[in-house]
Amino acid sequence: MKLSGKNTGSTGFLNAGDILGFDWMVAIGNSQLTQVEFEELVKNAQGIVRFKGEYVYLDPADIEQLRLQLEKPPSTTPAERLRIALSEEYLGMPITLDEKARAIIRELTEVGNVPLPATLNATLRPYQERGYAWLYRNIRVGFGSVIADDMGLGKTLQMITTLLKLKEEGNLNEAKALVIVPTSLLTNWTKEIARFAPTLTVDIFHGTERTLANERADVLLTTYGMVRTDQAKLKKFSWRIVIIDEAQNIKNAAAAQTKAVKSIPAASFVALTGTPVENRLAEYWSIMDFANRGFLGNLTHFTKEFAVPIQSHHDHQVVQRFKRVTSPFLLRRLKSDKSIISDLPDKIEQNQYCELTKKQTALYETVVREALQVINGESNTFKREGLILQMILALKQICNHPAQYLKTGESEASLSGKAELFLDLLEPIYTAHEKVLVFTQFREAGELLVAWIKARFGREPQFLHGGVTRKMRDSMVERFQHDRTERVFLLSLKAGGTGLNLTAAVNVIHFDLWWNPAVEAQATDRAYRIGQQQNVQVHRLITRGTFEERINDMIRSKRNLADLTVGIGEKWIGTLSNAELKDVFSLG
């Protein structure tokens, strides 16, 4: 079949599919026949016929099937036609684009140079200029975009540059820009706009006294929580563009927050994320569906066409088709690619192993023995998975320190092999007058770390966790970045894992592991990002012979498929058999 272009004179995502139409034809060898030509050929044909100097066998059953398809060809939506044109494939069969259709696809996908805004107060790296031109181009032709550059490569700067260009061209005169971010990033966005694009005016819609003025600024910054609470107010305004940062916040398509964000109408949509997929391709679908509504079909169709073949069957042909279909709308560059950025130092990652103390060993064996007995007797799959996750939580706490699990008792560092290793790692960092970020999943563990560091080094470190106010958070970041006496910055993984620029640190310690490479990398990239002048040393603390070591080995052996960043969380552990659970969790 042939995909043809129509002369409508319009482009853009919303109507690109409408200007592409199918001409259903029959292919015999390298020749294509219209329906009339096909009927003429087979009118009196039985078996072998001569066609263009060659002999061809025509099966009666095939002829009848082709007739039916030509008489009633499958119907396709505009979004499907655009996907088919980009992949040049339909139902496993190659399709041909005529010259008009190819011109349309070139028009939609090729990005030329775009002059930078005159009032931009920054020098963009070459890959950032390409990213800005790509964003600008997509916005102008009506495409949504997902910019998924690696953490620290300057997604915010590329987006601000694009907004400034829109303003200079008069595209923010009436309809404005809405930027939705996690609360922790409000200050960062405000400062970045003031620094790089001071002519852009900014308002913040947040807090108990929030208001929406009729005379609006060029850019309105708000949070996911505010959108969920006040979506009715935000929907009343006309928006030129809606931008979401840390777009993994809408990875759950069924969540109220995701639905609220998608309910706000605009001419263009852009998602920024360093991790377009953390656990499942359905997360990618949700983010892409925000940027280009309906382009990948509904979630059920997407799961059948892409998610299952890629995740379950590792079908590389489907991976390649997926990349061709999404490439015009997804831009992802990696810091590890020296063709992208050659002057960023290296990230040196090391696993640091420690032994359990006697008290930790006794607690560990008791919890595993009792938990496995209960798990083995549970037939309900949902309850069984919940029991396994409870066991993992308990064992993580024991591996950190007995006091974290018991919630009482002695809390000296000497009672934990991991605590002693941690303090030993800090000694050379203090001696070299360097700075270090320390991540933990647990607030209780963070409080223990504070006490141990104060006891060993005589000074209490800052600890950023979910209970810290935005104002205090900004102050802590500023202090760590510029006060030479602040050596250690403790951060809970959820509160400090994204959005912060902490390049004063050249060391990162993961006290306990999340077992999601994407989440862990996000945290590490608080230090390993543009502006970092030195190599970054990353330490991952693992208790030897425990489930921490075995699960870490299992995850490291599961290579992500074709760099799609299909990460791995912890829930998959709940699907292991009883025998596998015993192997993973027993000491040895």
C-alpha cells in the first residue's frame, strides 16, 4: 500500500495525520497495481500467470482475501496514519510514501538552525542549541515534545531559551506559559529565569494566599499539588504552552494528579524529564500522551503494540519501530556520550561492601525465618507480595542499624557494619577538605547518621528531608554550595533526589539502595551535572552475603533494552517463587 500526501497547505501534529491518506494497492514483486489493474489481471487467471515478463502463481484464496481488503480497507485514525508514516510499516508490512507524503514528514521532522533570542543572557553549548531549535520547531508546527536529556544537561535552560524566543516573537502577548513543577523546584525555576532571561516576567501560583491576576506575567509557575487542587481556575485561562518539569510525576495515567494536569488546555505541551521510563513503558505512554494527545493510541492499544513485545519478549524490531515513531517528539542525550559533551568529568562508581555485626546477623536470620514461614503459607497473591515488601523493609532497616529496626535500644555506630564503613569512608573526604552528598531512603536512618557524624567529626551536618520547608531547603542548598565548612549534606532520597544543583560535592554516598537504577542516578546527578569541574566518586554501600548483595547483582545483570531506560523497581521481587525467595534472602 502507498501513503500519500494531500495538498492542504497545513502541518502540525493536530492535522498532520489528516493530510496523509492511504492508497490501497497490490504489490507483485517490485510492481504495484491499483484495484482496477489487479481485477484485470485475475479476471480469468487460475494458478500461474505471466506478468511483466515473469511467471507468478496466484492462489485463489489469496486473491479472494486481497479482493476483500481492497473493497473494504481497514480504517485508520489521523494519529495512526502519522505513526505509520514515521515507521513506514503497517501490520508488519512495509508501506511506501509518495513524494508529497515524504515532503510532509521531512517538514515535520527536520530541524534547521534557529537564531537565539536577542536578550538571552547565556551561552548555549552546541547540543543545547540543537535542543532549543528542536523545541521551538515542534512548538511552531503544533507538535508536543518530551525533552528527556540526561540529568544535568540543561533541560531548563533550553526550555527558558525557547520561552524567551516565543516572547520576542509576540507569541506570549495574550496566551501565556504555564510551568508545572514539584514544589522543590519553584525557587530553581525562578532563579534560572531571572538569570538567563530577565526580560521574561514571572508569577508564582502557590501557597495559601495564591491568586490568579487578570494581568498575567509571561510565565506562571505552579506545582502539581496546586494543579490538582485548583485545576478549575487554571482551566479558565488561555495558555499558549503548558510545560511540566520532572514529568515522571504524571507517569501513572490513572492518578488524579495526571488527569488534572492533562485537563488544562493549551496550544502546545512540553514535558521535561531525565527518566522518561522508570519501571514500565506505560509510564512513557502517559508522558507522551500529555505531550501529543492520542498519538500513541489508548493505553490498551499501546500495551499490545509496544509494551508487551518490548518488555516481555525483548523484540528488537518493535524497539526500532518504537524509536522511529517517537523520535520526532522525544529528545534524549546522555552525559556519557562524549559527542554530546566532552568536558564533563567522569563519574566513578564503586560498590563498598561491609559485614553484618553479630546483633544484625541474629535479627536478620530471625526476621527471614519467621517471614518466610508466613509467606509460604499465604495463597493470596496480593497479600503475599505485600508480606515480601514488608520483609524487605525490615531487612533494609536491620542492614542499616539494629536501632532503626527495633525503634529502641543502643544506637552506637559500632553495632552496624554499614555504619562503621560509612564513617571510615568519610575520614579521607574530611582530610581532603572535600564535600559529600549522603542519600538514604529513611528519615530515621538520616537522624542516626546525623548523630554519628557529629560524634566522630564534631559538627552536625544538614539533613534535608520531607519535613523541611521550601525556604529552609533553599537556605540549606545555598549554605552547602558556598560555605566551605559544610562538608556533609544528608538527603532523604525522595526529598533530595531531584531538582537540586549541588556541584560543590565531588563525592556521593548511597547509604542504602533503592534498587531502581533510574532513581539512584537522579540522586547522584545532584552532583554530577554541568558546572561540575571534578570527577565525582560514587559509593554504594552493600552488606555482604545478604539480600542486598544478591538483589544488586540481579539488577546489574538485567541490561536495559536498547537504552529505553526501562528501569527496575522492587515490586518484581514479590513475584519470586518460595524457593527463589529463600535463595535471595538467606544469609550466605
